[in-house]
Amino acid sequence: MTSELIHRLHFAFTITFHYLFPQLTMGLALLIVILKTMALRTGQEHWDRAARFWGRIFAINFVFGVVTGIPMEFEFGTNWARFAQLSGGVIGQPLAMEGVFSFFMESAFLGVFLYGAKKVSPRVHWLSAVGVFVGYWISGFFIIVTDAWMQHPVAFVRLPNGGFEVNSFWALLLNPWALLQYMHNMTGAVVTASFVMGAVGAFYLLDKRNEEYGRTFVKLGVIAGVISSILIVFPTGDLHGKYVAKNQPAAIAAMEGLFKTEQGASLVLIGQPNEETGQIDNPIAVNDLLSFLIYGTTKAEVVGLDQVKPEDRPENLPLLYYAYHIMAGLGTWFMVLMLGSAFLLWRGKLYTNQWALWALLLSFPLPYIANTAGWMTAELGRQPWLIYGLMRTSQGFSKMVSASNGLFTLLGFMGLYALLGLLFTVLVYREISIGPEPLDEKAH
Amino acid sequence: MMGFIWFWLVAVMIVGYVVLDGFDLGVGILHLFLARTEQEKRTTLSSIGPVWDGNEVWLLAAGGTLYFAFPLLYASAFSGFYLPLMIVLWLLILRGISLELRNHVEVGVWRKLLDALFGLASSLLAIFFGAALANVMRGVPLNADGYFFLPLWTTWTPGTHPGVLDWYTVIGGVVALLALSLHGALWLTIKASGELEARARKLVPLLWVAVVLITGISLLATIVVRPASVNNYFNYPVTFAIPAGVTLSLAALWFFNRKGAPVKAFLASCLYLFFMLAGACWSVYPTLLPATTGAQYDITLARALSGDYPLHVGLVWFGIGMALAIGYQVFVYSRFLGKAEVDSH
């Protein structure tokens, strides 16, 4: 058990830290394409400089994403060797495809985008931004395909040695779970990028500097923010949730804190799950809403944890429950804030409304928390399975790597990542302080 | 047949990684010694700035391809070499960050620290990669399930229970350190100008002599440690073309550097790395990871190979994907031809 726990923590810690960077870059890549498109269409220097400023923020995130991403691919082998051996015949496919189709593309185009502004025509420079965006979104797709197969295994045969082998390439890539999760996840990345762009813009406006850029960033941040904050709930979150309910009833029951099977199950908004008594303490709940959200009728039966064998229940129920509720609660706030801001923007009052600007500024960490909590929901909900229904987590970690060696390198990563986090903060703070090149000055 | 194809495809990915990331590792190693002024340091770094992470992608793509084609080998080797791989990961992180950070800080002291970190991480990575290859050539103590776990060192002697480091694998590390330094020096003769270029050019013959010597030593050491490594060559004498290629590329390197043709000398160095790696692969083929505990435990091609269906489908997308990838890289390199420029970035 100790070994298993340490290998799980090893992967969980390194992937959680890693995903702080790509969730911004994937969304920001899209926003940079918008800025570059405006630059190309209007021919105004303003848009180009705005894109260049965000390119600098992007570059820092890119490097941190790359260096923290390399360990992820290695850890399948180093920490989860038995899983890697048995599942390589399936998920080796999307992982190798990510390397071949996306990493080359994003690194090549980013090199041109960052270093080549003076060496290529504006059109090619715009194309390089598009290349970075496409490369990133392909990358996300292959990772989601990998995770989706662990959540909802499709298109495989079992081998005599217990291994798995893909038997339909397209069925693997078009796993319905993957498509739903991909839409939800990528929208989440756009939420993060919109909030960060909006927050930087709000900071400039509140601080009364770079105000022309501040208005651009707030505007783009809020427009992208309001669209993505709606899409993250409906349809992507709604569809994904219904699919989870259909295929992982134990996960939904644990996420919602539904201990007993109910007809007309209520949706718990707030409350603490009590595993000993098997109920929610101090609940605020809406009657019948859970049944309605999942099945579209108020009296539908929703399976509770009582119908799941104890050994097949997600073992960390409170963490899963809280992660899910934090994600959903923050998602609600995103919609409120962005709809309100969009309304003020439409009425032409946003740039001077101190309350709204402060709210936009202070809300930038929240999508990071929501994205992290969302992934925790997905992965904790899958437990105790490594491959849902087929291979338990306890069967997958590297037997040859002792708990103490695992702990040693986990602590090593924690120390190193603490340092990286500090450096990252300093670097980004510095870029935001420098800001975009002022408009009245000629570019050097 | 699938086994043969994928063995060499993975080998090509590894060669691609070594040839490409090899020169920026080499530049990292030399950065400390060759570049004196701030201007020169910036030139050195900007000679690899636009391309280094694209080069590093080859490592990831090679790892992914290995996982895809030979899951057992990937699982066994990555968990067995757990400690050195984690160290490699930390070094890759430190190297990437110090390179990126360097141009963001103005304080001289921090720059010196980051330069040192960048140089040190690059040197250690070269040594570790060389030692890793030597570990594969020497073999590891595999058990019946095909797994092992290596301590960093035991008695420093190759035997049934060696460590990651022993005298043989250290030689492998030195080969990589010197060969990549030479590779990096040649890259600088192309990209740098003025005094820096002259210094790099003067260093090439010295490194060349060292590389020739260590190449010979490593060859003899390999035959001593693993006599079976010459079998394939005698069974298929035509493959003596590989060691001949090593020799010829070294000769060509010397010749072109003397003639002042830096691009050709660099290409000769690429060929040298290619032939060295091809020679190493051929000497173990069709074994992927030999066992020091007895040949019956060897991880062979047939044992580690993934299924027929994924490998067939893989050939299609791998062909398309790598054609695109090479296209992108050619495009990037063609944008940054000629001497490195230092701009205000």
C-alpha cells in the first residue's frame, strides 16, 4: 500500500504542477491567434504589439510546460511499469502520436513566432501563431484520448498475458468519452486564458498605465471569457456529466455525495459528506434536481453508493466530493462574473467600473483551481481502477521501485518545483511590469 | 519483419535526437569555456535559442515511439533505470530553465550562476546519455519477468550485478561528453563569428584527437565486456561498413575543418554520431536489452514487440507524422540559416 500511495502521489503531484502551464498556453494560443488576425486585418501596430506581449508570457509558460511535461511521459515507465507494459499496445499509440504530430509542430512554429518576426512576412508570422495553436490543441487531444481510454476503455482485445491491444485505430481516437472530455477540457483552458488576459488588462486599468492595452485585454478577456464560461457548463459540462453518470455510476454517486439510491434524487449544493453515517451533514439541497440534470425527468432513479460493492467504490470520497463541488461552484461564479462584465462592456461602463475591474483582477487564480479540481474529480472518480473495470490501480505501479526510492524522487520533485514556481512568478511578474511596448514609441 | 522495421525506426529517432540535441548539449558544455564576453555568451546561446526545444522533442518522440513499439522494454528499462532517469529529468529541467532564465535577468552574479548551471547540466546530461547507452550494451540483471533495478553503482566493475556506473559505462559517458563537445564546437564554427569562431575552430583539432582516442578505447572495451557484440559483424561481413563509416566520417571531419568548410565538417560529425549509434544497435540486435543474469532472460525483439495491428497502423501515421515533422524542422532551420544574431529578445 505504501508503494502504491507514493507512486500515485508522484504522478498526481507532477501532473498537477505540470498542468498549470498548458492550461494557460492552450487557451492563450487561441487568443494570440485572434490578436494576430486583428493585426493582419487592420494593419495596426497596436494588435501586433499586444500579440508580442502575450507571446512573451506564452514563451515563459511554454518552457515551464515543456520541462515539467517531459517527466510525465517518463513516469508511465518509471513509476507505472506494469501498467505501461500491459497497456502499451493501446495507449502507446496516442502517446507516440502526440510526440510525432504535435510536439514537432508546436516547437517549430513557436521558434518562428518568437524569434522570426523580422525574418518572415506578416502572413507567415500569423501562420506560425496558427501553427502553435493547432499543435497545442492536437497535443491536448492525444492526451485526452489516453486518459479517456483509462476512463472508458474501448476498441481493444485482451492478450493471453493480461495485456491490452488496440483493434480499431479510429474507434480508439473517436472514443465518445474522449470527444466529450476534450471539448470540456479545452473550453476550460480558454476560461483560464481569458481570465488571465482580463486580469492583466484590469491591472493596467486600475494602475493607470498601458491603458490602451488594458482596454484591449479586458475586452478580449471578457468576450472570450463569457463565451467559454457558458460553454464550459452547457453543453460541454452537461454532456460530459451525463456520460459519466451512464458509464461510471459509482463516480457520480461519490461526486454528488449520494449514499443511497433515490428516485427523485436531490442535488446537494453545500454540505459535508459523512462516511461513517452515510449521509451529508448540514446540507443545502435542491429536491429532484440531480435526477433532472442526469435524466431530464425529476423522478428518475439515480444509483447511490449503496448499490456499488465496497471494493469498487472510489476510496477517497470526501476529496472527490469536494473537488467536484469546488469545480462546479467556481464554474457558477465564472458565469456570473463574466455575464456581469460583458453587460458593463456592452453599456460602455466596464473600463471605469472599479468593482468589476477588481473582481476581474482577483479572479484570475480561480480557473486554475477549477481546472485542477476538475481533473481531480475525473481521476479520483475513476478509482479504484487504473483502467476502468479492468485493471486496479494497485496492479499497475512499478514493483521494482521501492517506496523509499519513490519517496526520495517525489521529495526531489517537490523541492525542484517549489523553486520553479518561485522563478515562474518572478518572471511573469517582471513581464507584466514591463508591459507591452508603448504605442507612441517606435519599435527598436 | 515488423520487429526489424520498428527496431530501426526507434533507432532512427534516437539518432535524430543525438545528432540534433547533441549539438546544443555540446554548445552548453563549451559555453562556459569558449564564450568570454557577454556579447559572445549571447551569441552562443542565440545560436541554439530557436531550435533547442525542437531538438529536445526528438527525445520525447523517441520515448513515445519506444513505448508504442516495445512496451515491455519501455516498462522494464524505465523502472530499472529509475534513479538515473530521474536525475536526467532534473537535469533537463534545470538546463531548460537556466537557458530561458538567463536572458531575463540583468544581474551579473545571477547570470554567472545560470551560465554555470546550464554548462554543468549539459555536461552531466551528455555523460548520463553515454553511460545509458553503455548500460544497454553491457546488459542489466534482468529477472524472469523481464524486470530489474539498478543502483547507481556497486563495485564499478561490469559483472552479474553491476551498477549504473562502472568503468565501462564511465567510458561510454566520456565518449558522449567528448563527441558532443566536438559536435557543439563545429556548430559554433558555423554560427559564431569573430574571435569566438576562431576559438571554436582552434578547439576542434584538440577535441578531434580526444574523440579518435576514446572511440578506439570504447570499441576495445566493448569487445572485452561483451565479446558477443562482434558476432553480427562476422555473420554479415558487409556490415563492417559501419565501423568503416565511423573511420571515414572522422577523417572527413578533420579534412573539412582544415579546409575551412564548417558546414561539411559538421555534417561529418553528424555522420560519425550516426555510425557510432548504428554500430551499437547492430552489435546487440536482435536483443534489445541483454541480461547479465543469463541469455535466457534477455529482452529480445520478439519478446518486447507490440501487437501486429497497432504496428501496422503505426507505420501509416508514423510515416505521415515524421514527414511533417521533418518538414517543420527544415523550415525552422532554413529561417535561421547563417550566423547567429543577437537581438534584444
